[in-house]
Amino acid sequence: MRRCKPALGTFVEITAQHTTIHLKQRAIQAAFDRINDLEVKMSLHCPDSDVSQLNAVAHEKELAVSHETYTVLQESLRLFELTNGLFDIAYKSQNGTSRDIVLLPNNQVTFLKPLTLDLGGIAKGYAVDEAIATLAHHGIKNACVNAGGDLRYLGKTPPLIWTRYAPHYYEQSQEVWVKEHKAMATSFPSENRDDLSATTYKNGATRQTLHSPMAITVVAKTCLLADALTKLVMIMGESSETLLNQLNAVAFVRPVEGLNTDE
Amino acid sequence: MNKHFNWLAPVAIICSASSCFAVQYLTVEAAQKVCFPGATRFEATPIRLTDAQKKAIEKDSGISVKSKDQNVWKAYSGKTFLGWFIEDDVIGKHDHIDWALALDPNGVVLQVEIMNYREAYGSEVRRDTWRKQFEGKTAASPLKLQKDIKNITGATLSCRHVTDGVKRLLSLFTIVLKN
């Protein structure tokens, strides 16, 4: 069974296999509910989200956030350290970086300066991971969650993906999957995209908008990592090799030219 | 070249779809069951908007109404009215997305379900030359070094139109169905 709903600013598609149809339906519904729940906690566009609350008051006092938001913050800070500040969820701040985020015990968070956090570069991947965990929890053995290209699967067989070969034809393959790697994300720099919802990516250290001529796909163990790494590969180019090795991920890169050939 | 970083062996995702170019997620009947699992029957109550209603919806929602006809069902469990199921379509980028909105009796959104999604691969799909390239192809490709993948949604479609659709149908509920 395969269902699709708008969420996380894109279309989220969930495919699940199970012999009992109502079990499948319940599991897929639970996975969509989980995604919505995380969106409400981490979206910059929800005024009540953890992220909006943190941005509003965390420089004045300690604030308790959900366990999930705390986890994503921890991972973001780890990547911030690993990349010497290139991956910075505080890039929207006037003044200050992820270094000014202090994670305290019991899911408490405080900022040393007023910051504007944006988890847009990492939270979608996390939501996909959690949706997969929810499906597994409901006893689903084979499933795939695809949130506009951030995808992860559950089960032994990787899903077939459409691979485009130059110049103009497509094939289904499983080649891009690397053994043990069950998650994948693809990022396009914004100026190469013509849809209205195109995202802009920024270099965390210089705060410059990225003008990468490349479309980047990263295959990794979790979708959170894959999601974050696409942007890092975009910034770092070939020097991202060490980081990819360190995080046990693989990147595939291709020039965007010719990719969006819509008239 | 390190095997973990194939700078020249690029790939990008299109989608995890199985075999066709359009994706049908759910039929109308299946979507109805997903939206109202407890329903025992669906009563078809199709509506045709009057010019005045069409204008009122456009004014209220700020979104133009393309069709005056709308397929609407009332979901019942026995005699209990559970809510409304409204079938609709919006333009994604070039093609239609069939979707459905489920509302409770008070007009609160219960579900948004995508039923059909047609333009998974961008406009290349519609070119004859592009389609012809499939003829006779097998999994063994000679051009592996230049392969790439394209994301099913990120590159060509926005779900903004579905969001607009929800807004428009909520106006339709207020102006037409509620009474």
C-alpha cells in the first residue's frame, strides 16, 4: 500500500508492505501522524514550535524542549563541530553561531546570545527516520518513506529508484544503494530550480548563499545525516571526502545543467 | 578516486515508484476508507456551483475556481453523519494532481490525501523523443558514468497548489456545504 500526503513542505510518500491491510493502514497513518508531530515541534513556521520558542526566549532563560528537538540539536552541534562551523543551524542569526547554543541536562536548552535557529537542513531527514521507526514499531517489515527526495527504507531489499542517464532516459535501479546504507537525500541549489518553494542553502561559516552547479545525492545510514550531508558536500566539494568517510556516507554528484530541462 | 566520493559518477533520485510514470496512490473508494475508516456508507452528493457561489468562494479564499462541478460524498456510520469527502484536482506544475479533502461535520480538516500524481519526472516525460528512448532498453546501460537521479518532487512540483486547494475547499464548505 502506498499513500501520499503534503507535509514538511513537500509531498511525503509512504509505502508499506504487510499481509494485513488494516495493519498497514494503521501503521502508515501512525507514520504520517509522527511526521506531523515533528513538524509541529520543529518548524520555524509554527509559532508554538520548540524552535520558535527557543528563538524567542532561550537567550533569556533555560527552556525545556521535546526529546526529539533536543536530539536534533545534539546532532546539529556534532556536525557543527565536525565541520568547523560550516553546518550551522544558527545561520539566520544576526550575531552568533551554534557555538552559542548550550545543551543542558533534562532536555533544557539555553542560548548565550539571541539566536535564530532553523532546523530546515536536518529536521526533514530526522522526520523520515522517525517515520521509519514508527512503521517498524507497528510490525512493518518492508517500507519506504520518501519526503521529496529525502528517503529511507526498511527491510532487506532497497527500493528501486529511477536513475537518469545522460542525456534523456531513465532506468530503475538499485545501484546507488550501498550495503548497509538505508537512507538517501538529494539537494539542488535554488537557482537551478524553478518551483516557487525552492530552498536556498547557505554556507554556515560565511553565510553566503550557495551557488553550486551540482545536484547532490548522499547515501548514509540515517536520513538525518544524508539530509545534512547534501548541503555540506555542496559547500565543501571534494574536500568533503574526509567527512563522508568519517560518517560512513557516500556522495554522488552531477552538474545541474541539463537536469531541469523544462521548457 | 576514492570509492566513497564519486565526483564523476553522479546519481540523483527520481523516485521509488514501481513502474509507471503516473503514480496512483489511492482510488476514490480507497481514499474514502482511509479518511473515514469507520464509515459504513458514502452518499454521493455532487454539487454544481452557481456563478454567485463561485465568485463568493474566489473572494473568500483568494483562489480562482476552475470548475463549477465538485464531487462530494457524505460519510455515514449507520445513521451517524461522520463528515464530508471532497474530491478535487489541482495543477501541480503542468499536470493535474487528484486529491481529496476529508472534513468532519463542522468543517474541520480530517485528512488530505493525494490520490493521483502524474508528473513525476518533469517535462521530459512528455517528449516523444524522450519516451522513445525507453523502447528496447534493458537494465544494462552503456552510459553509467553519466547517470543521475532526479527527485520526484523537489525539482518540479510544489505542494503549494494543494495548500491553495484546501483553502478553496474550506471556503466551499462555508459557503455551500455548511447550510
